[in-house]
Amino acid sequence: MAAASKVTSAVVTAMALAAVAGCSTAPHRTPGRSAAKGRAAPPVKAQQVRVIGDGSTAYTGAQPNQPVPVRLKPGEKPPQFVVFSWDGAGEDGQKLFSHFRAVGKKYDATMTYFLSGVYMLPTDERELYRPPQHSPGASDIGFNDVKGIRATVRQMRGAWRDGNEIGTHFNGHFCGPDGGVGTWSTEEWKSEIEQAESFVQHWRTTSGLTDEKPLPFDYAKELVGGRAPCLEGQKNLIPAAKESGFRYDASSAGGLQVWPRKIDGVWDFPLQQIPVPGRTFETLSMDYNFLANQSVTTEGDPAMRASWGRQMHDGLIQAFNRAYQGNRAPLFIGDHFESWNGGVYMKAVEDTIKAVCPRKGVRCVSFKQLADWLDAQDPEVLGKLRGLEVGQAPQAGWASYLAGSPAAPAGAAVSGAAGPASADAEGRVKRAAE
């Protein structure tokens, strides 16, 4: 924890200078926060809005545009969930963050944006980052400039208000055996998580953007999950994530299209093995993995790019169809805001959103929203869902397969019940506005 205390001290020192201009020091997260953080809370009135610390963040009430989790009725077919997530989310000259926010709003898709903490830190303040097993200021990805921080903050603010999730991709993106995240201890992961939170909580001070509005959420409470760089280090990350109040982790080195389980009380949402059309193997459901099996380089043969993009798109659609027509397991799709191979993977993802999110019974949600839904279900029902293999539909139909499910306890939401936010599992869930 020594590294975390050093970066906190460095930021607070900078904030002490800013306090002359009316800023105050920010409270920092303490270990052992409730694992219930990130759940819906009653909305607050405008006069109850609470600015936090130096004004980088503020508590403005429960997040708007959130679906109300509904418990399945006995015999009811589950929804088909699809989660689109973005590693290292930030707004740069490509403007892909803002573009996919617009795509999401058009097709009723909320997503998870995994922010890299160093994107909130200007290059000249890089030594505030004390990465485990590396020198202060080291990072395998770039820091940001003031213009980039401003653009990213504005997209984060809008994304959260749209109903999307701001998760974490942690900070320095260290991979491999030489000090990579896969070699880190649980204590080192705790430091990395604390620093990821701190950079979001102090961007006004470190960037000097005191004219910019705060992010409209308390990141220490909103941050409930992440994805580790290169899908490494989950074993030691999980205890740190659990202590930090994370409800899920998306760092598994790979999984199948089956219903998820928990690891030590934390939902495990892995990238999944999906078809590679025209090939005899499957690959992980991420743009980078298709690239690695196609061009290897990010600037491959221009004559092949269109076919590479179609291959990824068709693989995603095949993966969707075998879940939608089979076991209804949530489909997890991971991406990067990158124009690799001329942007063909971004087009493949966008075309997939257009094709699947409007379909009957489909819910394109964030990881946090999926965790909400899973936590609302009867454990016996989830156990039956996990009994279905990849692409396996119940032989006698859903009504028979889930018919023996216990009734919901008193007070639990039940699909189809009266109320402004209820809907059948095969229909669209109405979002509860703040």
C-alpha cells in the first residue's frame, strides 16, 4: 500500500496549493467498503447535490436511465443480454467515444467504458502515478494532455447520464512476466485500484481545468468492476477487487458462451470463445483477437481489410445467434477505440449493434446492469441456466425447463408486475429516469 499512499500524498500536496483558489482536499476511499456500492439509490433533490473534494466529481443522485432488474417468473424465457465494452476508453482525435455514445442512444444500447486512469493525468504530472514494480511515472500506454482530458471528461459525463457504466482498465497497462499485472500481488492490485480512483477524483487539480464542470457521480461508489490489461492477473486481482467493493471482474483469460458464475462473491464476466467464420478454431470475442488471427499488425494489407471486418462481424452474429436461439447466455464483446486496419473492426461492432440490439427479447446493457439483473434472480433459476451448454436450448422448451422455479419472495420485482418500470422478459425494459 506504500505506492498508493505516495500518490495520494502527492495529489493532496498539489491540492493544498489549489485550496487558495477555493478548492478543498478530497476524501479518499477507505478499505472494506460495502460490496453493495453501485446499486440504485433514491434520487436526491437538486439542492442536495454534493460536490466532492476539489470538484472533479459530485454526487448528484442515482444514475438516470437505468433499467429496473426484474425477477423471472416460473417458466419464463430469459432475456438475451449483450454487453459491449471498451478497453482504455478515452476521447481523442478519432472521436470514437462520442460516436459510439450516439450509436448506443440510437439503438437503445448502454455499454461499459473501461477508463484507463492515466488518461486523466497530464504527461507533466506523470510521476504522480506510482505503478507496482515500476518507477514513478512509468506506463506502457501514454498519458494525456489537457485537451484530451477535457474531451474525455465531457464524454464520461455524458455517458454516465445516458445510463452507461464507467468502469476501469486500471492504469499503466503492464503485461508479461517482467513486472506485468500478472505478477502483481493482491496488495499491489489494491494500490493500482486506489490510484485509478484517485486520478478520476483529482483531474481538476492535476490538469488545471478548474473551469470544467465536475463529473456527476461519486467514482468511489460508482466503480464496481474492470478489465485487467491483457487479461492477466485475475487470481490476485479478485481479492483486491472484492475488498474495493467491485461486484464483477471481466479479466478472465477466456470463457465459453454459458451463464456466468461468481468467484469468491464477485461475478466473473469473461471474454468468450466465438466462431471465426471460414476457420476451424474459435477466438476471444474482442477486436484485437480477430486482428491477431488476421493481419497481426494494425496496418495490414488494405486489400484484405474489408474481408477481415466481415469475418469479425459474421463471427459476432454467429455467436449471438447460437445464444439467442440456444441457452440465452449473455454475450460479452470487448473492443478498443482504435482504427486498426482502417477501422474495419469499429464498423463490424457498429453493424452488430444495429443488427442485434433492436431485436425482440434482446437487452444491450452494461456489465453493472447485468450484475443487477443476475443478483435479482432466484439462485435455483441461475443454477438451471448454468446447466445449459453452449448453444443448447432446453429440449422441452423454456416453459417446462424453468417451470419449477420458486415464486418470488414478497417485495421482489416480478416480470410483468404492475408498475411503470416493469416489462415482460421478451419485451424491452423501460428505463427509470432520475
